[in-house]
Amino acid sequence: MPTENQQKGKGREFNPHSGLPSNSSNLLIQLTEDVHTDILKMFIRFDMYNQFKGSTNCYSMQSSPVYLKRSDIKTAFENKQDAISFMKNFQNEHELLEYHQSKTTTESRNAVKYLLHLKEIAVINRINSLAQIKDAGSGHPGGSLSETEILLVLYEIMRHKPADSDWMERDRFVMSKGHATPGLYAQLAMCGYFDHVSCSFGSEILSGFDLLRTFRKDDGYLPGHVKVGVAGIDASTGSLGTGLSIANAFAYVMKKEMPEATAFVLMGDGELQEGQITEACTFSSHYNLGNVIAIIDNNGVQNDFETHMTKNINPIGDKFRAAGWEVISGGMKWEERQTPFRNGHDIVFLINALVRAKEIGREKNVPVVIVADTDKGHGVSFMVEGKGEWHGKAPNDELYDKAMAELQESLRMVRELYAKI
Amino acid sequence: MQKYNTAKAATRDVGNEYVDLMAADENLYVVNADLSDSLKIRKAKNAYPGRTIEMGISEQDMISFSYGLALMGKKVIVNTFAQFMQRGWDQIYQSGRGKKLNIIYRATHAGIGVGQDGESAQAIGDLGAMRANAGIDYVLDPVDYNEAVELLRQLLQENRTAYMRTYRQPVSPLLPQNYEPKIGRGFLFPQNINSSIIIIASGSMLEQALKAQSLLESSGIKIKVAALSTIKPSPDAGEVKRLVENSNLVITAEDHLKYGGGLGDALAPALNKLGIRQKRIGMDSYGTTGTPEGLYKKYGMDAEGITRQVKEFLNK
């Protein structure tokens, strides 16, 4: 966790909102020279969503969707719990990387490997999210790409058993933004939830990652919006605003019957316009549900346009705080939002936030919300720049290839980075 | 079958039974949106505070919350006014997606019979709205306290969702003690069994229909009366046939929009198929402020109003 100095913004030269070194713009200018030797600079370059804008070289056009699987993961790490404990010393990825670069230790190497492992999976999940949408010809890319790291880290922290999805004592997750399914399905496939499912689809019997091909299809396994019956899904959603109420019920029962368990819910920022969330918000605090953790995928964009232009729901944290919640956020003021480098894509921030949220909730007996600032369409430059344009439609062949080229470049970059750790 | 209640009681008093039901089943939860006394659930609240959950004035939250409880393996009775339950219509619909659960939406103060609050609190489209909700398996409009209690008990035995409508105004027991209420079944009163005219009534209209039967009889017109509380699923053809046997005029009576998806509409296809003429008694549009008696009179839904309309139907 940050030291007092860091919290006050003293001592370190990091922008407290973006997590970037405060001289990052200079750094980026110098990138061309030493990018292949300085891992921190390489990392910054990797993280710039638009770094690969227009990048098409090296990759053949592939407008028929290709899915990546667990066997495509090239990175590995030694010990997850050690890595998570070590990450607690840092506010964000860049701090961890910088530490590792200057004082390489066994622990820091393990933590950075774990970080890059998750970064690689995040790119793979993005590729699989867009592949589903392209395959189906429809779906919600923007929100699926903004939630990628949140879901990835959540499933790292949650107590769950993909091989036994009905395990009664498990943590529950409610995907309140129930339209952003491609991102969730990609994550569930990665966790292995679909390995235990077999489903007939046309003349085939499908299982595991192959089920992603059935998204939104006639007689497919994966419905357009979140629905109970799909392995790993705890509650049906799709009509916005219902998830927190459901998570409250899970938490209410768990508090009595399985005190170890936590109820997580992911909501979009636009979704917070729904009045039911205000109703549910009060319930969580009134009943001291310290086992409810809400995460806001605060991508700042909703169906029509930017959230603050449509109906401004900011400041989000203050509203939850006023309703009796503890708030964890990157501290960025909504007026100062700028792309890229949102805390909602920062794995170190998210891991710490979730671990801390579980502790705070139980210590103080209050619900905790994590405001994760994200980019709608993160990882694909034109989707981020398109604002509301990429909320709910599939890219054409040309744009799909463009998106894949950018993501493939990310993948190559993270693997290259890993090789240098 | 529970103990037969002989005193006058409103169907909304089923809330008094929750304590016993909760004692018998530790998985049964009751949720409420700030209407404990109207719903008669204060006793349950005192006896089982952990399982009788106060949601505050938050119907949508209450319904999604109940869905969450049901997903955790609980049986849930959701309680509020009939008009306000409809604020969660979409939440009810969404809660039915993907898995069968035991959730009972128990609405009260239904119809214009609620009286003086006026039309803002008078649910006259709820039966239709809930019948049109794929998240609801059964829509029930019980006619007296004994039937309401018995149907509620049956609903808790099945992994299904139901909307049960209850009323504020007390009524004497109307169904005989030896009758066993069942979902999907109606009761044909034995009086004037050979008449070719029948009123089929649901909910609070049964009392008025039985009174109208006496009034008509004193002016020489004999009619039959049947109680039918199952609105969804529509009673099967056999049951409808049993109730309307030898009839050539069926009058459906409901404290609801008469063309609003309630009893009249639930029976219309079957009656049409049997080639039997149907007339309807009920509301055409908004109610207004007034006493229950005054409003039933105003809209022709009290015994006199029904009597008058039956005569008109016969003259046409």
C-alpha cells in the first residue's frame, strides 16, 4: 500500500491519477532509442493504447475470427500468492516495474512475471471478445474491452472453482452490465468454466473455448446478455440496474450462512443513472453488508455518447460515500479524465483494490466500491477514439483486421517484455 | 387443508399466516416495502426478524433482491400494494430468465375496492400485466381468505413463480368448508344449477355476484355463479366446460379493467370456442376517490349494478 508520502503526492515523481511517471511525455519522445533495453519504457509503450495505431505489418489480414486458448499463453510465473503480497507495496504497475528495474529481486521478478502473465491474458481475452462479436455480427465491444482487466483480476481474487461451478461456499459475481458479455465469456472460458460443458451446435459437439463461437447464434450456448444456466453465471442480467440488488441478497444470506464468502458486482458508469442502484446502494449500507464489493467500470461513455454529456452521474465516489460506502478509486477527478492509463486497466491497482476492499469491508462492516477508471474500447485505438460509436456494434472486416493488428502487436510486445524480465 | 376460517376476513390478511409458514420452513423469506401493517406481516417481522426483510420504499430493489434470495435457494414472498408491484414488472420478468425459482409476488389493496386513496393506488391492470409477464407462472385472484391461504400454501410447494392478488376489504367466507381450492380450478355454486346464465367472478367480485344472484332471483331471474381465481394459466378447456355447462350467457366479473387481460380475457378464447356469448363486468378506465361501496356502485360493480347489467344483457 502507498506510504504516507506517496499518498500526499510527495517523494515520488508519479502522476497520482495516471500512474505514469510525471515526466512521461519526455520519456515517450525518447522511446525510439532505447525501447528494447529499458523495460519500464517498453512497458509504457506497451500500455499506450494508441501506440500501435495503424499497425498492420507482420500480420496477414484475417477477417474470419481466430480464437486464442490457454495453450497460446507464453508467459508463466512461480507463485501467485507471493506475487499478490509483493504487489501490495506498490500503487500501480509502473511503480512495480520501476522497482524491479532498479532493485531486481526474486520476489520482484515473480511479481512482474505474474503481472505480465495477466497482461498477456488480458490481450488474449480482448482478442477473444472481438472475435465473438465479429463471429456473431453484433455485440458490445466497447464495454467488453473496458472491463477486461477488472474481470481478469476479479477472477484471480475470487474464491471459486471452475470445475465445480455450483460450489455453495463460493464467492458470487453479478455482472450487472449484463450486455458486455463477450468480455465475460472470454474470461469464463479462460478460467476453464466451459471445459466442463459440452453442447451440441449444428453437427458439432463443442466444449471449452470453442463455445465462444456460439455467441448470439441460433441454438448457441452463449446468449446475448448474461443468463443463468451458462457455467459460471450466478444471476441473469441484461436490463441495467438490477445487479446490486441481487448482490445484496447474496451477501445478506452469506453473512449468516457462509461468512467467508463475498458478493461482487460489476456496474457500468452509465448504468448508475438507473434509480434502482440508488435504492440498492442504501440497502447495502443500512444492513452493513461488509461482504458486498461493487466495481464501477467507469469508462465514461454510454450508448449514445459520453456519460457526463448524456446525464452526468459524477462524482461517482462521493455519491457512494454519501450513501455510507467506503470508496477506493485512483483519485482522478472526472473532469480531468484523459486517455490512456486508467487505473481500471492497471493490474497492480486492481489487485490491491480488491484485496483491500475485502479487508476494509469486513473491518468496518460497510460495503466497498471500487471506481475503476477505464477506456471504452481499451486496446483498440479507433474504438477508444470513437466514444459511443463502439458501444454496441460489430466492426466490419477492415476494422476488425485493424483491431486485431493492434492487439497482436500488444501481444507480441508483452511477450517480448516478458522475455527480458 | 388448513383450518377453516369462519370469521369475516380480508384476503390481505394472509400475511398473518406467514409466521406459521416460516416456522415450518426455515428457507422461507418475506420481503416488504414499508407496508408491514397493511400487509399484516408485523407478526412475522417480530418472530423472524432475520427472514422478514424491510426493503424501504424500493419496489424495484425489493424484486431484484428477492431474485437474489431465490438464487441462494430460498423461497420468497414479496409483498407490496398491487399497483406498486408493477413498478418492478421488468425486474419480475428478468428474474424468470434461465432458472425456475419459488418466488410469490403477493400484492394487496387491489382494484377500485381499495377506495379512498383514489386511482393512484387502485390496481386495475395488474392481472393483465402479470399475465403478460413471462416471469410469472401463475396469476391468482382468490375470492376469500380461506382460498387465499390454501393457494399460498400450495404455491410454496412448487418451484414456480406466482402473482397473488389480495384485497383490503373484509369478506365473509364464501366457499364452503368442504371445498378444496386448487390452482386451475373453479367452484360452481349449487344454486340454480340448471340456469343457462352464469356469472364467473374472481377476487372481490364474487361477493357482489352472489348478492346479485339473490337480487335477480327476487325479480324472477335465476342465474348460476362460479368462483374462478386462476387467471394464469387460463383454465383448461375441460374446466371451463365444466363450469359453463348448459349455459348460453357467461358474464365475467372482475375488479379490474374488463378488457385488460384479466379474468374476462383469460376465459374469452375458451368461451368463444364453445360458442357461448360472453359479457363483461369490470372497469373501463381510471377509478377515482370514494368509499369501496360508493365506487362499486358508481361503476356498476355492486350487487345492484350487476343485477341491472345482467338484465340489460338479457334484453339484448
